[in-house]
Amino acid sequence: MATESNSGQGIREYADFATDTSGASCSENSLEFICELRPGKGLQAGERQEKDLVVVRLPAQCSVHQLRLRICMQTQELNCHPDPLSLLDPEKFILLYPKGEDWYEIFDDCQVLRTLDVPWSRDSRGRQVARIVVSPQPDDTEERQSHHRTLVNLIGHDLDTVAANRLGELSFTRRKLASPRQEELRRRDARAYATEPWTTSAPVPKIQEEQFSRKISVTMHHNDVCFSVKVDINITPEGLIKVFRKIMVDHSLECESGDMVLKVCGREEFLSGDFPFSDSLWVRQCLKSMQALHLSVVPMAQLDEDTVRAEDWPLVDSFTGLSSSHEELALEGKDVDDILMISLWDCNRKFRVKLLGFDIPQPPGKPPQFIHVEASILYGSKVVTSVCSTPKAFADEVLWNEWLEFDILLRNLPRGAKLGLTINACTHDSAATKELKSPSSGLKAPDHQRGKGKLLYFVNLLLIDHRSVLSQGPHTLHMWAYPEMEEEAFTYKADKLSSATNPDVAESMAITFLLDRYSFPVVLPHSTTSPGSCSSPGQSFPSSSPDSSLSDKSLSPIASDPFARSSSSPVTTDRARLRRFREESVQYASNLPQFLRSVDWLKPSSVQDVHWLLSHWEPPDLDVSVALELLSVDFADERVRKLAVQRLESLSNDEMLKYLLQLVQTLKVEPYHDSFLARFLIQRALRSKRIGHFFFWYLRSEVAGCPFFRQRMAVVLEAYLLGCGQAMLSSFISQVQAVEALHEVASVVKRLYPDKTDLPSTAAQRLQELLRTCNLPSDFQVPFDPRIRAGRLLLDRCKVMASKKKPLWLEFSSMDSPCPSGPPVGIIFKQGDDLRQDMLVIQTLVVMDSIWQEKSLDLNLVPYGCISTGYNIGMIEIVRDAVTIAALQRIQGGTTGAFKNDALFEWLKGKCPLQEIHYQAMERFVNSCAGYCVATYVMGIGDRHNDNIMITDQGNLFHIDFGHILGNTKRFLGVSRERVPFVLTPDFLYVMGRIKGQPSLYFQKFRDICTQAYLSLRSHSRLLVTLFSLMLLTGIPELSAAEDMRYLRDALQDDKGEDNARDHFHQQIAKCEELGWTVQANWWIHMLAGIK
């Protein structure tokens, strides 16, 4: 390394050079960079020359590329680098600066120097000075390649193969998401992360209150020592460890002095922290099911380490991007030589696009006679305006060379606006109209559009990219084909929301068009005033970007336009009314979504006023249901979505898990990969292994099954995996290995037995042979419940189930434990069904259960595990000690058992002969029957035959297989098989003592519980409707249009008073009593004919 005196000599020499070559270098508007050259290829450590520091001075409005150019020129002049030209290539050399504990890269070569977030100092003349390092790109080592292969396998998609463009959104986002990851890792509590307990804040059910008033017995295991202690139910885990240590000392037993933690025997679950035992889900379940509590005392040092691999990438400058204030970009008063970028708000011409043409390598099987192109401006899922081309005869190559002009000014384009292009079939006269306004339709297009092929292909382009730069020049985009059949799965509003192009370049339709070109980059400013100015209605504000802290109370909004200075753009919003609205907003916060839907988001003055309103809104003022609604497809404004995310920050991990399924789906609504929501979810997943586990599977399933958003889900998943730690990575590797092995077996089984239901007697033996040779790991955590670890396969218990999709019934040994081993781990592996609909129903049951538990209603729901692990594949938990209603009816009376009213009662009496146990079973039956009657009615769950309803040996009724929801009933020979709102058959009523309509205490209790449960759900109707509406984004066939929400609102009697709603549900109960025989008839037909 050069000595300090030599380095100083190099600096002085360049200072002289800079003074001679730049007359403006000493002006107060110039910046000085002291650049240290790190050794690269051909420049080995120890061979560094004297002049290894260069000083560059240049105007503050210059770009990073110009900085590189100056460095290159200077190193060439001073002969202090073997290959000065290589310094111009950011793929070879990167510009770094230290800040705090981290290294940051100056990533964007187009960024203006004065916007850099480098630590500035001032020299004696008042000039701003920064120190940077010019370093070679790190080598691609074998260790890094191995780690990358692991991530590719876990994600299911190789981002490196599609992230070729350094400044493209994908590459940019991968680098930007390192910042929230590092921020979370720095504050992560290693012990809390490794041993997070599964707790609940729900009150203790009334039926368990007496149980919770007594001391509980806990058996503790440590090495070869085992003893039981009686402790108070409110003792904390730390308190119990103190009790353990005291007992060990009192009995002169050896005990480690280090940090210890309580681990549930036979489960991957810990009790830690300062919460009372009564809040543990496991403790509550054990007491409810009368199971003993066994805990192992484990040294923390024995747990798998959560080490995170050191980052290959430095962090990215938090102000990276070209956005600046309008005044700084404005053309007025500038010489041409001073112009680096143009403000979008100086562009007063209308937006237009020149359609050149398209070509398609593989024309459709039934090509249309004529086609036209429809170009639209999209904002969120809404079509703002559309223009159509002239019709042309269809061919494998069609040329237009035609300008399409829109009635919207360039300066009015908001951040996130897209150019949507569709190719439509038409008759020669149908596209004669050049310009049209298009309805904002969803993906569930009418038959005349989709079934007859009116909409053929689509693709979208972000008009303002992730760097706030307006798209210019020629573009060739590969388009997506609309599905030809109505039944084909298609992501809701993907043709409006997705900006991805078809990766099948060789076979897909390619459309070419030209946007207006400018001499400079056109940039959307972030404000009209310099940062720090006072904002009020009618003015613009500093922008909000995902880089700013989510907890920032300033809530700086994003200005969409600068027109406070434009007298031609009057403010239409009544300011006094707006201020009064804000003052009263806390009382009317539930109306915020409705208010925001009425805003014209392309009207600058309206947007400015709304942003002012939101900037003074405290996130806690919003209800969670309102915050979730603000993340729906109706709201594209970044400022609105940020407010919603800020409200969700206060959710506990338990609450987060309730809504995580929907929150992952709403990533599809974000216009850019990097968003407040994406950063929030990544950080919460990195904070909690509970959340992280399900976050992984929800994202991986979307990567596999949703091509329109594959890259987005993959880049968010990668950001999580890079910080989750080695223990989680190892667990995911085993789980993915198990899923892939079982998927391969299931595929072979379906090929072997293609018949709908019939299976030969040798099917089980053939399955066992396949399982014996498949590549299953020795053990793995179960994807639908990470607290359960599956061991070796119990081959003799595995079988192929006799249904259309040929699911696999699999049983595994439970994990080794010092206490008596638990039951086998049962998994149904299913291929061919989209389990996300089942996941939605089960998740909604969990939400309903939490609503009821807040009212001290324990309705004994069984939300069994179910998870989609890929495209149309997944796992379902086998509920132990349970049987279908059909099976017990066959036991009691064969196929005519469906008409035997006492069949269920006799079966229960046989399972629970003792009077006290029978009483408890009756209580469980009445409660669970009431819970599922209300739940299935509200969600409109159909296909409720007797093989889809089960009951446990303890009398707990529950439903399975939710293939039909929201009132979509199954039909046989064109006739609906279901004529009742929910299942309440004569055999159910018989158990309650309701025989031929005679009064019964149990039936009255059932009716009262149903009423209370139904009215409780009505008070949360907004939340339930929102959860379902957010799942529209999955493209589930029976949840694919906003109209599908109508059933939920009708079922909850959303527009009626409480008395009317109560009467309505009582009428439904009466209808079920009256028509119960029709259900029995359906069940009998089902048993007789085997209809599934």
C-alpha cells in the first residue's frame, strides 16, 4: 500500500489537473470525490502504485457515469491503473462508500451526484467532499455458486437467468431489498427468533375456566432425569426453568449453567419468554384433551444455529433512482449543457404510441378473420382511457405503422401507470371506431369476449419505471394468451395488474411499438418543492418511497403532479370541507375506502389534497379490516397502500398469521416489485419463524403456479431466504425434497390408475414399492404445521385413496421423544387440485373461531392443516380418531343407514358409554354442529355429502373438502343436489333430542349458540368479505369475480338490522328441519352410486 505522503502526492497532482481542466471546479456547486483504487485483475495486492488515490471534482448535477468517466480519464493520465477503461464498466468495477457498519454501492450510473447518500464532509473552502472506493466485482466462488443452486431449488426459479439488465427492475429490486433485510437482522433477537412460542391472546373458554383455576402437573425431562412438578397455570417459562434449576440443586443433580429453554416433547415447539402458560396454544390443547404436559429442558447451545451467510452484495444507496424535485429538473433558465434530465411535469403534450405491428411463430388453432389492437392507459386495475387501431386481416405477421394518441397529458401520468396492449378478434367493421372508453372489467370476461376469442393476447408496460423514468423509444414485448376455455384458471385481473412479459420468447406473440423519444431521460419528480418545505392542501409534497422507514410518523406522501403553480389547474376539492373531514375522520375511518374510491387519481389537485389528508392520519385510527381493504385492487396509490401497511405493523404474530395468506396475494396489486408491503412482509417473516415458514410456502406456491407474477414472488422469496438463517434453510431443503419425492410418486400412481375411482387390490402394494425407492429425507417438518416433524414412512399403513385425483394416504413415525411416543403423523398428498380454496376456507374458520372465542364461545372447530406446496399439489392433515358420517352410517345400516335417524346417536353411545363422557361428547357435538352450520352457511360451502362430514370419537363434528363455496352447489344430471342452506339432518337432530319437532334442551341450546355465533360474525362482516375479496387474486375458479362477494353479503344480511338477521337465520334452521329428508336422500344416492 502506498504511504500517506505518496498518496498525498497523487492527490495534489490531480488537484492541479482538475483546476486546470475545469474552471467550475472551485464553484460552490461542485463536489469533490477522493477515490481509492482497490486491486483488481492485473493489479495484485502489494503491487499498488504510488498514485492509488485520485481526486475528482465535477459539478453537483453530473451523473455517476460522468464520475466514472472522470476517474477513468484521471487514472489513465496518472498511469495508476493497468486497465483504466474497465473502470467505466459497472459489471467489472463498483463504486463503494462506508456508512455506519455497512458498505454501500453507488448502483445507478444515471443517478445525479448531489442526490447520493454518501457521508459528506466540507474542506477548508466549503466544498462538499466524499470518499469512495473503486473496487472490482467480487469473484463468483464455488461456495457462492453452491449457495445459489440451493436457493434456486428452494425458490423454484432461477432469477440469475432473467436478471441480465443491471438497471432492470428485477436486478434493482434484488439489491434494494438487502436494506430491509439487514435492518431486520441487526435488531433480531437470536434467542426469541430460535425459540418463539405459539401463543394466543384469546380469553380462556368458559368450559375451561375451572380447569385453569387449579394447578397443573408438568413432567420435565433433562438428559436421563425426569420428574413432575405442580405449578400455577400462570407461571412463565422462565419461572418454570428457575423451579427446575432449584429442584436439580436440591437433589444434587448435575445441571448445565448456560442458557436453557423449554421444548415440547415430541414437537418442534418451544415455551420461552415471559408469557403465562395459560396463553400457550399447546398447553390449552393438552388440558382440553386431557393430555399430560411433557417438557424437555434443552441447553440453547444444542439448538441448530440460525447463522446467516455473509452478503455478497453491498447495500444500495438509499436514494438510488433519478427522482428529484421539479424545480431542480425544470428546464426554465437552463442552458442546454446544464440539462441532464427533463421533468415529466414539463411535458405538456398528449401521450401517444406508434403501433408498428406484431408477429407470431405459432398462430392459434382457430385464427380469427380480422384483428385489431386496443391500447389502454391502466392505473391499478382500472382502464383510464383506450384507443383502438384500424382492423387488419389476421396473419402470422401484421404491420400497422400507425400512431395512437390518447386524451391524457404526459404530465398527468401517475407513478405506476401502465400501457396495456391487447389483440382482439373482430369483424372488419367492429373496430372502425378509433377511440373508445373501456369499462374496468375483471378477468372473468363475458362469453362473447373470451369463449369466442374476442380477447386473444395481452401485455402491459410500466410507463414510469422503478427508477421514476418515463419509458421511451422502441419496445418489443412478448404477449400472454388469454385462456380459450372459461374453465381454465386465470389470475384475477392479471391483464391489468401484471407488467411481466411472456418468457416463452420462441413461441409467443411479439408486439412492437414506439414511444416518443427525448434527448434526455424524462423523470417523474418526487415533489415541487425542495425537501423540508411546509406542505398544505394545494401544494405538492415530498415523495414516499419504500426506502423510508415504515414507522416514520411524518407519512410523507407522494405527489403525482406539481400543478400548485399552474393557474390552469384549479383545485376542485373544498379545502375547508377536507379539513373538517380530517378532524372528524377518526369517527368515520370506516368510510375511508369509499371516499378514496371516489377520488380522480389522474387529477393532480385532488391527489394533492388527498395526500395532505392522509399525511395527517394516524395509522392506529384505522381498523384492521379497513387497512386490508386499502390493499385491494381498488387502490393503486402508493401513499394509500403505505398507510395500510403502517396499520398492520402493530399486529401480533398470531394476528399476522390470520391474514398472511391474503397479504401475499396483495403483492400482485403493487405496481413495482419493491414496495412497502413487500418490505413489511419480508421483515415480519425474518422476525418470526412461524410467519417465515408459511411465508415460504405461500410464495413458493405462487412461483410455481402464477407465471404473471412469478418474478415478483421469486425476488421477495429470495430476499427472505437470504436472511432466514441456516436452521430454516436446512428445514426448507428437507421439506422441498419430501414434496418433490411425493409429487413424483403421485404422478406415477395417477398414470398407473387413470380410472376415476376404481382401484385394484394391488394398488397399496404398488404404492409401497414406489415409496420404498423414492428420495424422501430421513425426517422433515410438515409444511402445514412446522411444529410437527415426520420421521420414517410406515409403509404398511400407506395407501392410494379411491377418488378421482388418486390422493396418497401416508403415515410417518413421530419424532423421537423422552416421553411416550405420540400417534403417527398422517398426511394426505394430493395432486391435481388447487388447495388454495381449501386453505381459504380453513383460514376463515380460524378467523371465525377467534371472533367467537373473543365472545367466550368455544365451538370446537377443527381447522386441520392444509397447504398448497406447488401448482395443483399440496398436503392435508389426517385428523386422528375420526370417521366420516357415511362410514358410520354404513356400519349402522349399510346403504340405507342414511335414513336411519338414530345411527349417529347409537355410534356416539358406543364410543362414549360412560355417562359423564357421553355428556361431554354431547356438548362437543352440539357446539361443533352449531359452529359448522353457521360457518358453512356464511361461506356458502356446497357438496356436503356424508363423506365430506366427519366426527371424532369424542363427538366433535367437522367438515372437510371445500371444493364448492359461495353458494356454488354441485349438480347431478343438471339438478342441484343441495336444497338446504346447511346440513342439519334428522340424525343430527336425533342426537340433540329433537325428534319429530318435539322440544329439546339440547336443540334449544344449539339454536341459541347458532344465533350468537351468527350475530358475532355479522359484526365482523367487513373483515370476512375483505378476506375473500383479496383472494380473488388467486384465480380460484369459484372466486374469480367481484360479483362472487354478493353471496357473502347476502348470507350475513349486511343491509339488515340485527333483529331481522336473527329472524333470517332462524328461518334457515327451520328450512333445514323441514327439508332434512332431501339431504338424507342425497346421502343415500351418494352411498349407492358412489357420486363424488
